[in-house]
Amino acid sequence: MRKETLLEKFNSGLLELREIFHKTGRLDDSNAKLDEVSKLLCLELASVYYSKAGIPPLISLLDKNNSGNIIVDINNALEKAAKLEIFRNPDGESLLGTNPRLNLADSEVDLAFKLAKLVSETFNGHLRSPEGQKTFELLNEAFGHFVRDNFRNNIEDAQYMTPPEVVDFMCELGLMEANRMLSYRESKRLLVTDPSCGVGSFLAQFYRCWLKSPLKDINDIKLLGQDKVDRMARLAKLNLLLFGARDAIIVRGNSLLQGSELDKYIETCDLILTNPPFGARFHTSELGFHSIKFFPCLHDFIQSSNAYIDSELLFIARYISLLRPGGAALVVVPDAVISATGLPGLVREYLVKKCSIVSVTELPSVTFAQAGTRTKTCILHFRKQAPNSKNIVFFACAKELGFEVSSRKGVPYKRHEGKNDLPKIMGTYKSLENITVMDSVKINLLEPSCVSVPYLHILKETLTPSHHSASRYSTLTTLDIKSSDGGVELVKLRDIVTLPNIHTRSTKAQTGAKCISVLHVGDFGSLNVRELMNYSPKYPGQPCSPGDILFSKINPRIPRALVVPDLGFPLSCSTEFEVMRVKESYSAYEVMLLLLSSCAQSQIQSLTSGTSSSHNRIKTEQLMGILLPILKGNGKKKAEYSKLVESFKMAHISIINASVDIYKSWQAADLLLNE
């Protein structure tokens, strides 16, 4: 109830402030509002932790100035607080900036009073509360809520707003790593780092976990954060001060370029917890001078190429350089890092062979929806140590985080709904803590999917968690059992079909040709003939012939397969289709039926990858590798199956013919009516 009251006060205060800002026309920028609130929070901190400095709490200034000018007193207090060492960064700059005063005119007393009242009512009593961890949670929720509220319409800033559900999960994993490292080495000091710290969420939450753990009694911790944005660095420092982490080092600097404070910490970091910014690109010419030191796994590429590199790949290479031997990193990465070919594949190869992958956890697309993106992301967990081929890798898929994101008047907001899969995944991971070697894949949990995979497997397969899903391995186990009794033969799709367009992906349209789009194909191979006849593609399709099988590789959660009919004119199809031609002794309709079967779909949907839930694809190589059950012998079961395949074929042909007849009848009637 206290938590609800705190947030209700905060929300009502924000609404009231917005009304004042709107009426006065002052501080229309959300960042400017945040700066003013940050200054007042510094005063509250100084009054609590440095009472001897003579800085009064806001509540006393409010009481004193109920009918006076509060701005003068606040500015005097701010100038005094700016001199305190606790508010100074390593570069000497004050957390309160070069001008530690409210950015308000002397006449704007009402606005200043409302600002001070909001901060005092929200934070004052909780900063002074003796309830320890409970106070921490309240402050963290209020501070995080305020920052998210200000940044949610600014994508560049909002990328730092990792949901607390994800931060908690990663920090708990990080604490397990800390316990592992401290258990076997002489030094009892732990350096925890976030090279793109944003507002310090990871460092603050890890500090909270640390305070609750027995590790704090015999060990020491050092927190180090860096961010290229000055405002972010100041907010992170304030965030950590709010929770008592007074020795934390928070600096401003670009972690990918030379000349920042982080340069001093190469091969000294024990634990990295971070969500690096995605999407930025750096040219190799900017990186060549320090690539051997900063980006060891990309050095050769940087020195020999004239190209751009995505920031997320550079950050991973940077973490490897920062970690001490045996250190660990927990990183939020976009799906491309763990599934794409090219440069991401080069980085993965280095990670898999030179470092040790510990776990990969897939997050749902809603994770960063409040920040304006539904990019698919994963938590990549690795150690800077040589791998053992018999070690295990833990793969998990979180489908829900306990919230959804909707839009109200164009503003995204988070509402609690459903369950959070991460605590279950954490419990499963902890149960495997003492199991380090495994010879075969083990399904630990079906929902949410948790699977332990021998390290040798990932040397041959991808790191995408859904590719290692419990449902896929369960299907493969079931198929293996069925094949062992001799009644079923397991074949890979590539063994029963050929790919006629493997070297020819597009073709110029023939005269009178029509192109089949993915959207023209419906359930069980139905064909929207009217849309087909009216469709004029912007780009050439790929050739296909009657009797070929088309299977949509995009968004295969919606199964789209078609045996190409003979419509009496040339056809091509979208490049999103895989065009297959059955080998002798197999029927196109049987293969289509098998592709639509539950055992095939379980494998196909697990083998997709992509930037979001609406842009998933399965690669040709993985599609060709799925296992299909072929009934053997000539018994009763085989005869019944053959009959069903024939029935499926005739029904499919009837649907296509009926669709063509319907279109022709409609077309003729339409022409007659318009004569």
C-alpha cells in the first residue's frame, strides 16, 4: 500500500507540474524538468548524509517559505552542496553542473515551490526511513518511474530504460558469477562495470543484491559506470547516491573510442552488466588506431576493411578486452548478434571458441516496447575463459515478462498483465549450478523453455535460444522413439526435395505471367486467385513450375504452403518462398502435408530468427535440415496413410479449381454488368 501511495503522489505531482509548465511556458523540454528535479534530489541527499554541512532538508525550506521566496534559499543551499566532494566526478565536474542554481527566474516562486514539494513528498520520508531494503525498492521504483516518464518519447534516451524485470534477472545471475569468482581467488574485491550505464539501473540493482547477500560481509565491491551522454552520467551518479553507493565511480565518455576513463580498466573488470545502445555504426577508419587493444576479436577485420561496424558488435569486443581472465559479462543484445551471418558470425565464433558461453535467454518482443521498439533481444552470458567441450550451455525462452505496453493518446504506457517467466527461468538455472558436464541435451523445463546443451553442440549450431527450444527437442525425441520401432523412417527434408532455384533467385517476368505472393496463400494451400490476377509486383519474383512446392520462410508461425497449380499461364513467386521440387518416389502433396504437420511445424517455428516477432524467418539451410517421419512397409497403417494423402491431394486440387471458377464467374458477371 505504501508503494502505491508513493507512486500515486509522484504521478499526481507530475501531472500538476505539467499543468504549471504548460501555463507558464517554462521548462517545456522533459530533460530540463529532469535536471531541476535532480538538483533538488541532491539537496535531499546532502541533508540526509551530510547534515554537518548545514544544508537544510526541503521540507524545512517549504515550511519557512510558505508565503516567501523559496528560490533564494534553494539556490544558496545548492551552491553550498555543489562544493561537497560526494557530488564531484573524477574529472572534477560537479553533479550540479557549472551553475548550481535553479533554472528559474526569481519571480517563478510558485513553480519552484511545486517542484520542491514534489521531491520532498516523494523522497523525503523514504530517504530517512530505517526500513533499509524496503526503502531502496520504493526509491528505485519512484526514480525509475520518473526517468522513464521523461524519456519514453525520446528513443535515443529511452534505449537505456531496461525494464526492471530484466535488470533484476541479470543482476541475480551476476551475483552468482560474483560468488563463483570470489570463491576461488585471493583478492576479495570485485569490480562491477557498466560501460554504457545510462541512469545506472544495473549498477544500482546489483548493489542492492550485494547488500542482501552474505558476500558483503567478507568482500568489497567497486562500481564503475561510464556513459557518453553527460546527463545520463549525472543521473547515474545521483541514482547510486540515492541508494547509498557513495564510492561508485561514474564518468562521462564514449566507451568505444580512446581517451575515456574506461581506458584504465582493460583486463581488470570482474563483472560487466549492461544494455549497450544498438544501431549506431562506426567506420573502421575511426577504430584502427586502437583496435588491437579495444577490439581483439575484430582487429584483423578493422585493419583490412573499409566498412562500417554495428555498435553492438564493437561493444561485445570491448567487453572481452575489459574483462580480466575468468571474468563474466551479461549483455542485452539484438537477435542479429546471435543469429546473423557475416560479421556477427565472426564475433560469435570468437566468443564460442576463445571465451565460454554460459547461457542465452531470449526476451519477448514487448521488452522494450515502452521505449518505442519491439526489436527481438536476448541476454548473452559469457566468461573470459577457455571453453570445455563437455561444459553445458543453458538456453531459455521467456515468452512473458508480466506486462504489456499499450498506447494512450500516443504515449506508450506499461500495464501489468500475465506472468513473468524470468523467475522460473532463474530457479531452473540455479538448480543446474553444480552441474558442469553433460553428454547429451536435457530438457529442464517445457514452459518456459529451459534446455541444457553440451558445449560441443553450439560449435555446430546457432546460439539462438528458440533453436534449442524444449518443444523442438521434445519433438525430435518423440520422432527418434517412433523410428526405433522400425515402422517410421526419419528423413531430412533435403533428402526428399531439390531446390531448383538455388542459384537463380529472380527472373524477368514472362509475357502474361503472374506472381504468387506470400499473402495470396491461405490455410492448407488455398489460393486467392482474384488477388493473384490483380497483383503487380515491384520486383521480379523467382521461377516456379506446376507441381513445385512453395513454402513461406517469413513468419512461419503462420504456415503457408502450396503445390503450384497449372493455371494455363506462366507463374513466378515471391523470393520469400522456398521453391522445392520432390525427388522420385515422393509426392508433392505428401511433402506439403508433412510440412504442415505438427512435428514439422514444431521444428520450423523453433528454428526461426529475426529482428521482431513479426519479421521472423527460417533460413534455407535450417529448413532443409528438419526431420520428417516417412511410414515404412506396406501394412494397414501405410495403406490408410496413402489414402489420406490422396484425399488431401484431391481436396487441394478442388479448392484451387473452385477458386479459379469463382474468379472466372465473378469476372464474367462484372463485365456483363458494365457493358
